[in-house]
Amino acid sequence: MVTGALETHGDHLPLGTDIINPAYLAEKVARKTKALMLPPIPFGDSWSFDVFKGTVSLRPETLLMVYRDVMTAVLRQGITFIVALNGHGPNAAILQQAAQAATEGSAGAIIIVNWWLDVAKEARAKVLQTPEGHAAEDETSEVLAVRPDLVDLTAARKARVRTEFRIVSASRREALLPRGMYGEPETATAEKGKTIMQAAEDELVRLVQQLENGKLPIAD
Amino acid sequence: MVTGALETHGDHLPLGTDIINPAYLAEKVARKTKALMLPPIPFGDSWSFDVFKGTVSLRPETLLMVYRDVMTAVLRQGITFIVALNGHGPNAAILQQAAQAATEGSAGAIIIVNWWLDVAKEARAKVLQTPEGHAAEDETSEVLAVRPDLVDLTAARKARVRTEFRIVSASRREALLPRGMYGEPETATAEKGKTIMQAAEDELVRLVQQLENGKLPIAD
Amino acid sequence: MVTGALETHGDHLPLGTDIINPAYLAEKVARKTKALMLPPIPFGDSWSFDVFKGTVSLRPETLLMVYRDVMTAVLRQGITFIVALNGHGPNAAILQQAAQAATEGSAGAIIIVNWWLDVAKEARAKVLQTPEGHAAEDETSEVLAVRPDLVDLTAARKARVRTEFRIVSASRREALLPRGMYGEPETATAEKGKTIMQAAEDELVRLVQQLENGKLPIAD
Amino acid sequence: MVTGALETHGDHLPLGTDIINPAYLAEKVARKTKALMLPPIPFGDSWSFDVFKGTVSLRPETLLMVYRDVMTAVLRQGITFIVALNGHGPNAAILQQAAQAATEGSAGAIIIVNWWLDVAKEARAKVLQTPEGHAAEDETSEVLAVRPDLVDLTAARKARVRTEFRIVSASRREALLPRGMYGEPETATAEKGKTIMQAAEDELVRLVQQLENGKLPIAD
Amino acid sequence: MVTGALETHGDHLPLGTDIINPAYLAEKVARKTKALMLPPIPFGDSWSFDVFKGTVSLRPETLLMVYRDVMTAVLRQGITFIVALNGHGPNAAILQQAAQAATEGSAGAIIIVNWWLDVAKEARAKVLQTPEGHAAEDETSEVLAVRPDLVDLTAARKARVRTEFRIVSASRREALLPRGMYGEPETATAEKGKTIMQAAEDELVRLVQQLENGKLPIAD
Amino acid sequence: MVTGALETHGDHLPLGTDIINPAYLAEKVARKTKALMLPPIPFGDSWSFDVFKGTVSLRPETLLMVYRDVMTAVLRQGITFIVALNGHGPNAAILQQAAQAATEGSAGAIIIVNWWLDVAKEARAKVLQTPEGHAAEDETSEVLAVRPDLVDLTAARKARVRTEFRIVSASRREALLPRGMYGEPETATAEKGKTIMQAAEDELVRLVQQLENGKLPIAD
């Protein structure tokens, strides 16, 4: 199960950045394991970006129903473990909520992997020079590695509005995320992206193989 | 906007048949026109098939919210005409319901094209020897034309339970659609499929070009 | 279970046309069989007409809940077969959706009969001179047969906007269905209506008697 | 707008008691005034009775949507005052909730008349010998006046379980309302019913005429 | 379970009047019995007042979900009887609706006590000089007894618009409830309030002790 | 606006831990500033704990409606800034979702403060000896500072199941959070709690004063 978003990623990255990366990983992992891969769900909760051109956002209540229906259908088929490989921040809590309802009364377990947070941590620490963000050095490098044809590095310019607390305000979306950006993409390279993607792939393969052996990722 | 389903199509066709075909057409059409293409929505209302292996179905109320959110987001971007290229029967009414709500208070129009019904009619009449159905001669020919690697013609066997009226009964789904089939796929050929797809593509290009000229498909 | 709508039918037919006809049939059939008849549900999804005077429309999501609650209640009483005798187009898919949910986990079956499509086909072919429609020759003849006091034939005038594809557009409803009409009512007669209604009644009696014998309308 | 229920009324009254009476009144009143009458909504929230045979209940959330859609549609047509003539207790609060949402942002007003409580008070006090209830002396008399063919007085037997507080308990519905009854129907007569119905009709005509003069029923 | 509202109560009573009183009673009763007390739910359906300053209202559909979730959670813990001690009129029907759904399939029972109606009736009859209302003599006396620091008796002035029928109209809320008032608070005293609260407390203790003995408040 | 939960916190902390702490802070802050304080919402999304005794959880969809209704009501009163002081993890994303919808079309902004994460960071780093958790050293110290009467330190015992990824599984809730615990509470002291609470209070006062001056917490 792959979840992402269709939303503005500055002027230099494709709208589909948040689904291109995890879908790429999922395909790689599925090929190396016996896992079945569901078709990726291309839309997510992109409220913060839907004042920007090209963003198509689902409301959280819509997304909750989609994830729940999909998880329920899969668990009903007798599959016990679902890995939700997520590529977009606001989807994470909705995946959790959906998984709560979907596993109710079943023996199934759903493992939520926010791929940009939960895997390739060391690789990221090693190669990245600036903090992670939205259309920042990390995402730009990753798309450069996976779909370089969709990147226009000449348009990549830094933008980062720092807040002390989380501010939610419909009328201030452009002000808080200028040009649909949060980060410093200029230093991105395909090389960095490849390092991250490879590490992510390796760690995910390990997770899935562990699940195929009936073992959840619980530390002893 | 491309809508389909992930559901059993007999033993010889891929689960994604209903999305593979319209997605193929949409890509062709988008390339020949200036139309923007949204990422296909891979799941549909497949209730009739969700007792069969591999089907992942969204409830109608879920699908209604998804279509409505997507249409609303697109219309809000200033786009006036949306073609909903649909590949799956039960989605059609839900697209209509979503379009009703999404165009309320806007100048937009949504054109729903049930591609297996509304285009390539003459081509179908010419090449098909048996009635259309689900995983029948028509769909099998089409996938043979588009993704032959996903078809196992040796497994294609006829099944068709005829009813005088529409019967809806959860406990009779296997009885009404044996092996997730409705039709006679044995006579399918890639050639027939190509003829249908080409005609469909041509007619859709004409529709989109007409819309690009600001004209709705209203007969004079 | 009888479902219809309260909506504009040109200047010559009553708002209740879509419920008057099936309710008339249901009463006739109930009297000739042992079937129980539920009180008709007078409102339907009349979005396309609710810019016209007198239309009272329920949203699809409302109608879905109504049909589902009614079906669920009836099935819970131990009744196995429900015939949904429907008089209004957009209700059909919603009846299907409701029946999917209502029969889940039960042994019941719901037979959806769109009476203007599924019965009296031969009778219609024989007597009608113009294509069927909304407030067209067919419906006008039928109400002339059943409730002539509610028809004003002098106000019946042709209107029919032809479209190549289904167009849904809130701001174009008057343009697409001028005067809430689609068809040519001038040639309607009570005689034609009687022929249709009698054939419909006969076929429905046959269906209900078959169900009373525990047999679903499945062809051998 | 007429609202009622389809639910058990002891062994002597028809299921439709709660809609038969207000629909009768509404027709009378509509004939004597210029008011338009909507088709009655035959189902209500009959949860307390839906363990009894013949009851078809809508869930409160369904009913809320139905009432809201109907009220909204009517107010949108430019009608300012709607009288909701209600024949069933649990509907009352739902009508209020629907009216809150439907009048939001409009100049309209909805007058809710629980006819068994709000009109014919004096007439009731004069003719009734036992307290009002469900299928009790009052309702039995009223149906005897309006539809005597649907009453079986020989089956009318008293039942009344008194509680100090409102108890809601799915598993105790039969215990709290034995035989779907609450009251003493044996002393009912058509004469009493006629007196009540006539008074109710007169008071409702007065209300509607007052509204037709643009005046709400506010005491000076 | 204690339910109330946060809404305007004239110029002399606190917004929390409808929750302060029942919460005070619940604490008293819980201390004298073995009953567990849930934290009070401070918001209610205050639509009629939400044009007045300080009112925070939940929509009926929201409140229904809250009550249902809370009741379901408590019943699932193995608790059989829940007393819903309600301090606000429009909440009553919603509590009933929630209790219907929550007790479905369980052995539990929910007793709804609208404390201003169902207890201390005799005490009220004895001490009150004017009819009960909203921020009227009764409520003002009660808050004077419980939280005198929150009352400004100098601001208490009579207001009461009488209607013959229930009128629901968003644009007439200020007209129907001037200054968020309905009643005559001038004659309120702490003494009257104490008498009412003491009687209410005694009767509620009796109810809860009866429930602790496994007996519902059903008259013999 | 204060949000929390009613859920198991090991054997040594009160069910209301997640609401007691932020409510304490909110009262302190309200007294030192001109901010208005809403009554705390005592229930949250406690799905992970609702197999443990005493937990009363609201579903995410319920909570979303509650937060949205409250935020909408407050913004409609002309208040521009709302601080949502949250004491419970899973509420955070729901507050965000609610704030998205509530600020749509308004000039308002909602600042979400997850108090255990966003304030008193330095104080926590200074005094805590073990990682933060659920009923761990941090929360135990805080309740010892605020409501020592509700803590039973003798029952405090360590429990912490570590997972590599987020696992959601209804049937594994006890296994993943043994005794409703996650952390090492034995080293908790009131002194540590006081240091944290004081720092939190100071930082929140600063935030609110900044907002009272019309300035959002955006770094320059």
C-alpha cells in the first residue's frame, strides 16, 4: 500500500514527488520479496498546498475512508500484514486512524512507514548538508535519482519560513510556505538521492522479509 | 480524470483491467491534445466482485467523496471542463453524483465518458462476435492490444448467468458471476482490441479538441 | 418498495409523475399477489431538475441512507425478497448501492425494477411513435391512463436537447433540459398508456409470483 | 410537510397510524387554505418499536438528512413559511435540528406542529377518559374517525408500563412497550376522534391563514 | 455522564449555567453512592443561542457522535447502567438517539434524566413564583445556590417572547430570545435554589441506589 | 482551547492525566494574560488504550467534528487567534485537520501546542533521567506537581515495548502497551514536575502575550 500526494513542490519538482518516490521504492521491494504491491493512491491531504497551482487535495475525512476501505478489503482477503509506505506527512495520522478501524476484530497488523522519516536515517545524515523539508535538498536529490527528467534544478531556490509552533491558517498559506517550498534545494544531487534510495530499499526489504517470516518489527 | 477498479476479471485478465484500458487511452489522448491528465484512481466500487480473490473495493460513499474532492479541486484551479474517462460500470452513477455537487456554484462542466459504452461503438459492432460483458471478448481483446503480457488466454473460459432483472444479493455473488466472469472471452484477439482502442482514441481526441475550442458535445 | 421523485415534468404533467406510475402498478400487483407493499418514497435524486419550480430533491447520500435503512428493516423482519419498483432514473444506482449494503450478511435478495426500462418493453415498442424521455410521449400516455385529471395536454410541447456524452453542469441545467422536458409529448394518448401499464402489471405479477415460489428471475 | 412513522400500534391499529392522521389533517387544511401540501414522508424514527413486526424505522441521522434536504429545497423555491405537521414523537427533535440547518442563511421560518400535543388540546381534555399514549384511547379514536376500516377494536387491549425516568435499552424494548402498546384503547370511539380531528383542523386552518397573512404565531 | 451547554444566559448568569448545575449534582450524588462519574461534557446543541456572545455550540450530528462514543465505551467496560444527567433541553433527544445506537446488541440501559424537568418537581412547585425558563427564576436561584460568585443579580431583567407553536428560524433568533433570555429572573434567591438542589440530589441518590441494586426505575 | 483524553496511565496515574496537566497550565496562563479559556474537552482519541479499564475514547471522526465545531464557533465570535493546548498525542493531527476546515474563509489562525513536545524543552532536558513516554517519568513528575493526591507512586513500574516502526493492530494493544504503560516512572519527583510546569507556563504566557499584540510566532 503506497500513499502520497499530488501537490506543488516549488518550481523545480514534479507535483507527484510524494508518490513517485515511495512508489519507486515499493516496486523495488516487491520485486525482491514475495510481497504483493497495491496500486499507489496518488492523492493525499494537501490542504496546506491547495492554494498553489496543480495541487489536488482530498479532505482528511475522504482519505480516512479510502485508507480504511482498502485496508479492510486486503485484511478480508486473509492477508495479515500490510505495510503502508507513506510519502506525505499529513497522511500519516490518517493511516493510523484507518488502521485502528480496519484491524478492529481482525488478527491483522498494519505497519506504517513514513519513508522520509523511518528509513535511511543514517544515509540521510551522511549525505545531506541542509535540513529536510518540502522540495528541499532531500526530496530534490531523491527525484533526481529516480526521475531526473522531471526536475528543473535551474528553478530551485531556497525558501523556509520558520515558526515556533504549528500555525494553521487558511489565509496565510502562501505566507507560511512561499512558492509551495520549505527548504534549500540548491545543493541537491542525484548521487545523494541514490544513496538515500538504496538505503531505504535495503531497510524496507529487511522489514518485509521479517514480516514474511511472521515477525513484527518489535525489539526484543 | 481516469477512474477504474481493481477487481477479479476471470482467470485470464489482470485485476487492473478496468483502469489499464482507460489509462492507456487517456495517455494517448493527452499526448495528442493540450489536455492535462490526472493520475488514474485505481480503485472503484467492486462490491459484486469483492468475494473474489484480489478485488479491492471502495464503498460508494467513499468513492463519492474522492471524486467530489478531486473535481472540486480541479474546478477551483480555474479549469472549466473535466472529462471523466471511466472504465468501470458502478463508478458511472457515482461520477454523476460527484459532478452534481462539484459543479454547484461553478461555471464548470464535467463530461462523463463510460469508455466501453460511449466511444468506439461502430468499431465494436464491427469486430465483436459475442455480447460485451465482464472479462468477455471485448475486454479481453482490449487488454491483448494494450498489455498482452498480462493476459493468459489459455485460462479464458465462458461464463454468463443471465438474469431478467437486476438482482443484488451479497450471498449470491459467486452464483451470479461465476469465477468473476460474465461473457465469452475465447474469441478475443489483439487485432480486435487494437481496432476498438484506435477508434476510441480518435473519438476522444475529437471530444477533447472540441472542448479546447470551448464547445460542449451538444448536438445542434 | 416503490421509489420515485417529485420534480418538474414540463408544463403538462404533475410533479409526482415518477411516483404516481410505479405506485399505481405496485398497488395493482400487491392486490393480485400476496406481496406486501411499502408506502412509496415520494422524493428522489432530482438534481437535474431542481432549478425548476416545484422540484424537491434529496441528495444522493441522503437517498442512499433512506433506501438502506428501509431495506435493512425489511430484511430483518425475515422477508427474503424485496422488489424495488423504481420510477426515476438517478435512483437506480442508489438502490443498487443500498442493496449492496443491506444484503451484506443476510440471505436476502433485492430485485431492482426500473419499470420504464425493464418491463412492458414490447408494449412500448408497439405503441410509441417517438423516443422515450422525460415528460415525453411515454410518460404522458401513462399518466393519461392513470391520473388523467393531472394532465394538461394543451401545454405539452416538444423539447429535446441532444448530447453526445453525459454532461453534468449545475449552471447549464435549464439549457440542457428546457422547461424540465426531454421528449415529444404531443402524440401521447391514454390508450397507449393503458397498453403499457397493463403489460407492465402483467409482467410484474409474474415476477412476484415467481418470487413467492422462491425462485429468483435467473434464466436457465 | 407531513411526517410520521410506519410502526406497530398494538394489535388493533394500522402500522401507518402516525402518518394517516396528520396526512388527513394536512389535506383538509390545504383544501381550505392556499397552502401547498408536500407528499407525506411515511417513515420515521421508530427505534423503540422496530423489534415489533411491521415496523420500518429510519435512523435519526437518516431522517435528519431527509428533513433537511426537503426543507432546504422548499425554502430555495422562495417559500418563506413551512409548517411541519408531525405525527410521531421522536421525529420532533429531528425536525427541529433539520430546521436549524435549513433556515441558516435564509429568511425562512419553520413551524413545527406536533399535532397530538399542540392542537385540539381542549377537545382532547373534553372527550378523552384515559391518558394519551401509543395506540391508546386518543389514537384509536382518531383512526376510527378517519379510517375505521383499518381498526380492529376487538383486538384492543390495555398495556402501559410506567417508568419514573426515560429508559433507553435495546434489549428491553418488548418489556417496556408490551405488544407495541402504551395506553388503554378500549374506550375509544369514532365520535371522540371526530371531535378531536375537527378541532385540530380548525386550529391548523387558523395557523395557516395567519401565516398566509405574513404573521408568525407569536403572542403579543 | 453529565451533559450541558456553553451558552448565553441573559446578562446575569454564567455561560456554563447548564453544565454547572448538573455537574454539581453529579458530584454530590457520586460521593453519596458508589457510582463512577464521567467528566462533564461542557458543550451542547446551543443553536438557538449561538448568535449571542460567548455561546459555543456543537451541531446535533456532532453531539450524537460524542454521546454515542462515550456510551459505547462505557458499556463495553462492563458497566450496565448509565445515568445521563442532562442540563440542557436540545441535548435530550440526542441523548436518546445515542442511547438507541449504543445499547444495540448490549444488555445495558441508559437512563436519561433531564434534571430541570424530571427531579425536584415538588420542590420547584413549592418555591418558584414564575414559570421556568432560560435564565429565569429557577436557573438563577440554582446558580445562586451553587456558584453565587458567577451571578450578577443587578443585571437580571425579565424577557419572555411567547409563541403558540415552536418556530425555528435562524434570522429570528434574537427576536425570539431577546438578550438570550426567556423568563423572569428578578425574584430568584439562593434559598429557593438550595431547596431545589437538595431535593434533586435526594431523588438522584435514590435513583442511583436503586440502580446499584440492579433495579430500573419501572413502576410496579 | 484545551484538549486531552481519559485513558489508562499505568497503575499509578489518574485516567485524566492528559487533561489535568494542560488544563492546569491553561488556567495559569489565562490568569496571567487577557486570554479567554474554554472549558477543557476531556475525551480524546484513545484507541490504543481502550482495551484497558477506565479508558473512554472518541473515534477520530467524532473528535474532528467536535474540534471543528468549537473552532468555528469561536472564530465566528470575532476572535482571531485560538491556542489549542493539547495534552494527548493522537489529538494533534485531528486538531490540525479541524483547524484547516475551521479557518477556511476566515482571517483566523489556530496555533496548536502539543505541550509535552513544544514547550519546556530545555527544562525537560535538564531534569529528566529517562526518555519521555506514556505514564513515564515526565508525566508522573508533572502530575506529582499538580495533583499529587491522584498519584500512587508505589504502583509505578517500568514497561516499554520498543518497535522499529509504527505498528497498528487491534489485537496486539495489550502486547504493545503492557498495563497501559510506556516508560520508566520510578524516578519521577514532584520537584521535576514543578520545574517543567513552570517553564511551560512561562513559555505559554509569552506566546499568548505575543498573540495579544497581534503577532504570530513566526521567526524573523
